[in-house]
Amino acid sequence: MEYEHSPEIKMLRQTVREFVDKEIRPIARAIDEEERVPFETLKKAAELGLLGVPFPERYGGLELGITGYCVLMEEINRVCASHATIIGAHSQLAAMSIYLGGTEQQKETYLRALIEGRMWGAWALTEPNAGSDAAHIQTTADHRFVHPLGTLGRCSWSSANLCRRWIQCRSLADAALRRSRNSLHRRNPKRLRTKRNHRAKGA
């Protein structure tokens, strides 16, 4: 059985390859040596729609699914893993979590902004005693204080269990998603919260 990509996926690959060779390849070594976030190329990626490859058009995405996302990552990783890691975390850990688990209001407020590159997303999961095994996280949310949009400004978190050891892309993020439990007695931690942060100039 032969499998061939659709014309849309082929066009995406060509577009990403040209973008990577023209914009990313010349600075790939330098950004690693300087340990800096390449906002100039990330902004250009957003303008091409590359931050919204798998998402529906109704939210500003390209609606090319997980296949399109895989092609995107393949082409970027071919030249620069740093760009791929930032875009991958932003798109799949932050934006995709809102798309799959957020309310419609959260999607309109945050998902569209993340896809358009007006906001950058972070993912807060790892705790001292839990990392990729998300079922064992201990952070809990008190829903009596949750704002309709889920912002942390009006949400009370269990201070005894708030510690995060690793937050993916926290230094560059405008919005951070924190994974939490409804209760420590439940094994299904699926509540989603977003947090507005202020990125320091030049970060």
C-alpha cells in the first residue's frame, strides 16, 4: 500500500524548509552559543502560520493535523533543535492543552493569541515527586476562587503542594498552564489553568 502526503502537506513541507534554510540556519549556532531565545525568527514563524499547524482554521490555525505538525518538527529539527523545542512546547504542551481541555472562552482568549504569536505558552507539570507521570502530581486547586477564564489571579492553590521543579519555556512565556488535581483523593488530574505573566524586557 502506497502512502503519499496531500498537496497541502507537501506545500507545508516546502514552506517550512525554505523558512528554515533562509531564517533559522544562519543563526542556529549563534543562539545556542549565546543561550538566547530567537524571538525574531519565532515571530516570523507565527506570521507564516507555523504556530498553528494542527489547529482548526476557526482559531487561526492551518488545520493540517498531527501529520502537518510532524512535518513541521521534522523540517525544523533538521537544522535547529532549539527552535523545534520552543515551537513544540508552545504548540503542543501549551496551545494543544487549551484546545483539548479548555473552555470555548479560554480558546478564544488564549488559544488564538498563542497561535498568532501574540502570547507565548509555558507548561508547568514537574514536581519534586512527579514528572512525566502526571497521575501522581500533588498540586490541588480550590475552585471556590477560580475566575471564569481560569486565571490564577483569583484561584487559590494548595501552598503545601505548589512547588514546580521544571516549567517548560517559563522564561519566555506570557501564559503558563499548570496541571492540577481537583482533589488529592482523585486519580484523574485534568483541571486546566492559565496564568498571565510579564516577560522581562530582553528575556
